[in-house]
Amino acid sequence: MTLQSSQGAAPRPRRNGVGRSWGWWDGWTVGALVIAGLAVLPILAVILIAFTPGDDIWSHLASTVLPGYIVTTLELMAGVGAGTLLIGVSAAWLVTMCRFPGRRIFEWAMLLPMAMPAYVIAYVYTDLLEFAGPLQAMLREMFGWSSKRDYWFPEIRSTGGAMAMLTLVLYPYVYLLARAAFLEQSVGVLEASRSLGRGPWRSFFTVALPMARPGIVIGISFALMETLNDFGTVDFFAVNTFTQGIFDVWMNMNNIAGAAQLATVLLLFVAVIVLSERYARRKQRFHNTTSKYQPLPAYRLRGGIALLATGFCTVVVTLGFLLPTFVLLAYARQYFDPVLALEISAHAANSVQLSALAGVIAMLVAIVVAYSVRIKGGPLLRAVGRMAGFGYAVPGAVLAVGVMVTLGQVDNRLDGFMRDSFGISTGLLFSGTIAAVTFGYLVRFLALSLGTVEAGLGKITPSMDGASRNLGRGALATMYRVHLPLMRGSVLTAVLLVFVDCMKELPMTIILRPFNFQTLATFVHQYASDEQLGEAALAALSIVAVGILPVIILSLVIARSRPGAGAAMGGDH
Amino acid sequence: MQGLHIHGIHHAYGETAVLENVSLTVPAGELVCLLGPSGCGKTTLLRVAAGLEKLQTGSITIDDTVVAEPGLELPPEERKIGFMFQDYALFPHLTIRENVSFGLFRQSKRAAHERAMEMLHQVGLDHYAEDFPHTLSGGQQQRVALARALAPAPRLLLLDEPFSGLDTNMRARIRDETLNMLKQTNVATLMVTHDPREAMYMSDRIKVMGANGQVLQSGRPVDIYYKPVDEYVARLFGPVNVIQGSVCQGGLETSFGRYPADEIGDGGDMRVLIRLEGVSLHNGAATPGDAPVEVLSAHLLGDSSIVHIRFKEGANQGLEIRARVHGSFDPTESGEVWARVDPRCVFQYAGTPS
């Protein structure tokens, strides 16, 4: 692009023009490269450690626990995949294409379970459904059973139970993307199908569903990534998945290399999911063939069918959100204790500060990356942009191992250097500090803010920059007068999304937090694992309350989205 | 010299050249059109002129001031050039009035307000001053974009496919309004379009560009329409009939008469192009040069008809060609039908079609 040098003309005094500002943009490129490098560092560290020869635990793992981890993880993924597919797609179809009582409420209410961390719902249902819980007690009372031998009741703390819990809170991903896909479909193709003699049901299975397939695959991919990321539920249910195994090897066997090796195998699972997601995204582009949109048809459901539709949606939202919230509320009242509340508020302050810090930094970092991609463009920077968001696919436990290893290395090198040069020992500067937790959060959630900022920036067409410049405003004035006001919403959303996910985050926080440092999530985990759900209820409710914020934003987007506009936020999750 | 002067611009994206040695002049008060297929670098030329794209070779002068040459790039905000984008690029977060006064920040608030309102009045949108762009129709948005570009009284106005976003009916009206406004402000205007009719209608002069970013022909619309330099330019302005043959004794014999071919030797291929509107039909008495034809069919388009005819005799006996005639044409009327060609609508080129 810099052809100026090739001209060989005598250098003239250059006006404060495009030429110089290009030099300045190069700062953006360097910034983006550094950020992307830092973002993939923990992942690379995990792989590197895994392949570093050391005390050979691998053969031991491979011959003992590994097959179990693989089978259990696959089972869990299959169960959650099928469950979210069934619930998410049915709900999306009913709510977008059919008319039945309560539809307008369910349109957003189906998203509510998103606010519920899987581990919270797991604690609640265990409390309700275990042998000593109210449901079984009631059944025993009613039928006069006295012991466990007298009757059969499904064991909630099992692989099946974990599937159910994860499905109940993860189906909204599929719902969101399937709904967006249905909305984007041209009504024309459905009408064509009807005019060719296919009824509504056959049209659904032969036209609407295949066309929405890429969106559905993306939704399921997100749900499966979250499944692999989950630690709280599988730990509590003692379901031996990879994440659980990594914790076991790391915390109990104290073996870093083993944990890294397990983490690397888990990364293979992730890679498969990410690849299928990318593939679906590529196909998605070809699936929107028309720019003409008409109002969607409304199949008016009647009588029993309408009742079934309302009932289905009600049951799903009740199980995924209303019932657990109700139980937590009841516990929070029953177990309210000012001293405990004070302790919880201290943990809440920790959570809020940490999450806000990560949210703001992630937003700033995302702006740097998104702007360098926009300004400089090119395949390198686009690749960098994708790299920076890669952490979102990687389970928290894997990232935690990576961050731990990376920061440990940095600390050791720094300490060694300082001792050799100045005779001062710096000790562990980063490991086990707030900085470590924040770094972990950033690596994992940068994709959220990046996606949001990029989407916001995408709405500002390059012509708008040009128009502003031609009307006499410089580059900075353009950023201030055109970009900033147009970006404000996306920037706030970016901060909020990261903030909320950090508030809920459990596995990384447990591994990376400073000694004796509690957040709401770790507090809930600790108490609920000790079967003290009552004491943890208030903290759990606080997490759920914060989790509602993005649900509200998504609902607003959905309310505003018309056919053709789609639910744009869907892609950010 | 007042106006825009572009000299010797080359431009390439990587290996692909999009502009090749383009030079042009737009005097104050004139409207010059760049006409060419999409992707031929027209828009790039506008962007280079506006300073939105870095100049690679050549120079750009506006009102005797060099704004770009190798080693010197005046940033876009200092060039005093108005640019109207194909997608209008209205700022969605600003009202119509704020959009129009966006470039007037060097004036006092009051002066800027008055100027913006004056511009909006000129385009007939003063009632929408406090509305936001998304509430306007496409045609209204186009007029806001024009008012915004003209508000700072630029030395030069660049229009990038200014009417492509409008439907056919509205296009004609908005085109007229825009032309009026430009003539009133007397600003030098460089416009890009791929629509030959639009170019002819709007411009004082046209530059026809080829697919590789080279200028094929420039001149007044009437020159280009009646004296196209090659077959490509000729076909740009509408369908033509082609009569193909070998040169014999220094010319090509057709049913309309003989066309000399001085440059082509005997036996060489020659093509005679006749614009559809250059063929007229009548059933009166024949004059020399008229060819008797058989009418095959007639299709009414409204203001004109396309008539398919077949030569009855002469060198092209049996050949079918088309004619565009005014109004409707009734093929059932009895009597001999004669075809006559307007010599201004006949072009001769050497060679066979590629």
C-alpha cells in the first residue's frame, strides 16, 4: 500500500495527512497481535506441558480413568445435544410460527433459564428429589413406603440427572438460534411448499427445519461447549467427565502434566465442536437466499393442541427457572441471618469488582482488536481477531490449567532474573492473585465482547467514515462524533455480557483465586456441596438476578427484531 | 483553472489494476460522468479524488491547488470536496438537520442552523428537519445526502451512483431535481454511473471506461452517441443491428447501399452496426437507398415499438433486423414497406465479433 517510497520523488513536507495517520494505525496492529498472543498463550501452554516428557502418568491415566472419562463425556454430550435440540427447536417453532395462549410471554420467557447456572439448578433439584427431599417424603407418606427398597425413584445424582440439569438451562441457546433462523426464512418457500401440496407439518420437516439446520447446529455447539465447560454440576453429581478428571488429577493427585494431558484430549472434543460450528456458519450464508420478507404465517392452534403448546412451554420454563427460583426464595427467607448476609455481601463485592474489572478490560481490548481489523483489514488481522476469541470455546478448567502454568513460568523467570541481577526474590507475583483470575476471565470471555463490539462496528458503514471525513472532520473527530455515539449501546452490552458470565463462572475461579478468596459462585459451590443449600440460597439468588440482565437485553432485541432483522444477539453467544 | 483536474492516475489493488492512466478535467459548473461497467474502478477514482483512498500515481488538483500527488496527501477533511455515497451514509444517530449541518462546524451554531435549513428547504425536506433518517423514504434520504454534501459549499461534488438505490419511477424525478440543484449551485460535479441513459441525461461530458479501468472515449453525450470509437462503446447506448461481410472492391455491399472500407483491404472482414432507432419504416414512395422489407412482427413498448423486419432483396436478402419506431406500428397495413437508415446511426468497424 505504501507506494510513496517507490516514487523516488524528493521528500516533500508532508501535510498532517493520511500518510502519517497510517503510521499511527500500525500501533493498532501491534496491539491486536499482542492481545491475540496473550489470549492463546494459556491454550498453547497446556498443549506444550502435555507433550513435555515427565513422570509418565499418561499410561496410567489411559489404562485406568481415561476410557471412563471419554464414555461419560460423550454420553453427557449426546444427552444434552438431543435434549436441547428437542426442547429448543420445538419451542422456537411454536413461538415463531404458531399462535397459542401466552405466546407473546413465552417469546422472551423461554430465555429465562439462561440466567440459571447449571450448578445452582443441580443443587436445587438434588435437594428436592433426593431420598430425604420433600418429593420422596411426600410419596412415602402417600403410599406408606418406609424404605428405599419399597419403591423405585430415579437417582438425580447421575449422568442422566446431569443431562437433565444441563438441558434445562442450555436449551435457550438452541431456541435463540433456531428462532432467528425461522424468522429469517422467507415465507415464500413455506408458501411454495404448501402450494405444492404439503401440509404444515410436512412443510416444517421438509423445508423449514432443513433450512434452519445451520442455525440449530450453531446453537447446539454452544450448548455442548457449555456442557464441556461445566464443573459444578458434574462435580456435585460425581459424574466423571473430563473437566471433573482434570480437577481430580490437578487438585488431588497434584499432577500438572496429567491434568494438561487430559485437558489436551478435551481440547480435541472442543475442536470437533468448533469445526462443526464454523462449518454450519459457512453454510448458513447460503441458506438466506432472499431479501424479500413478508410477515410470517401464523398457524392458529386450537383447543387441545393450543393447550398442549402452552403446557409444554410452561413446564419447560417452570422446571428451568420458576421452580428453582421459588425454592431458592423460600430458602433465602427461611435461612436469613444478618451475619451470613453480611458475609455474602462481602463475597458479592468481590464478585462484582472482579467481574466489572474483567468486563471493562475485555471491552477495551475488544475495541483495540475490532478497530485494527477494521482499519488495517487483511487476512492476518482477521485471523488475529478470530484467535483472540478462541478462549470462549475452551472449557474453564483447561484454561485455568493453562493460566496457572503460564503465570507460574512468568513468576519463576522473573524471580530468577531479579535474584540473579539484584539479589531480590519477587516470589509469586501473579500466581494466585486477582490478576490471575482476571486474566483467565479475559481469555475465556473476550469473544463475547469482541463479537458485540464487532457487530456494533459493522453497523457503521465505511461510507459513514468517508462522509464524515469529506465534511471536514478529522479521524479523531469522526471517532468521537460518529463512532462513539453509534457504538455506545454495543460497548455497554459488551461490558455487561462479560460481567454476567464472570459472575457465574466457577471452575476457573476455584483454581485461580487467591487463598481464602470467595466469590458468590465459589461460596455457593462450597456450601451447596456440603448440603447447606439453605445458607447458599441468598448468594445463588444474587447470581440468578444478575444473570437476568442479558436475558432482558435479548428479550428487547427479540421484541424489536422483525423478519429480516433476526435476533442479532444470538450470534454473540 | 477552476474545478477538478486529475492527471495520469494509475491505481492497483495488489496485482489487479483498476485504473490505468486516467486523466480528466471537470470545470466549475460542469457535470462530468464516468460511465462504465461495475468493478471498472470508477468508484475508486472518486475515492482517490476525495482522499478516501491513497493516491498511487498521478496528481489531483482542485482550483489550482494540488491536493494529492506522490509525497503529498491532503487528508479528506481538508479537501473541501462533497461526496455523496451510493448508500447515502446518513448518520443514523443524528436528525436530518444535524446530518446536514454536520460539515458546518466551523460556522456559528446559528449560521449552521440557518444554512442547514436553507439546504433542506431547497430539497423540500424542511418539515422533516427533526426526524431521524430511518423514517424517510429512499428518495428523501437521497435528497438529505445531497443537501448534506452541498451544505459546506464544496469546490467539487462527487456522486457515486447517486440514483441506483431508487426505483425507476422515482429515479427520473429525483434525477431532474438533483440536476436543477447542481446547476443552481454551479459546483463542479463528477458523477459515477453504469446507466448510459442516466449519463447522457445528466452530463455535459461523458468518460466511458472499460472493464480494466482505462478511458475508452470522452466527449459530449452527442459525440459519444453518434461517434462511438468502437463496437463496445456503440453497444453501451442500446441494442444494434449487425451486418457482417467481406470487403469487396474497397467497400461492403448491403441492402441499404454500399459502405466504403478504405482502411480494410479486399477480403477483410467488416461489420456495420445500425442502431435500432436509426432504422425508420414508411410505406410511401421509395427514395434512393430505401430497402424493401417484409414486416415479421411488431411489439409496442409504449412510446415506441420494436419491429422485426426481413430484407426482401439486395445483398442482405433474407436477413432479419430490428427497428425502433415512434408510437405504435401496425404490420397489417397493406402496401410495400420500406426501410431507411439514418447515416448518423451507422458505424463501421473492421473485424469479426470476438
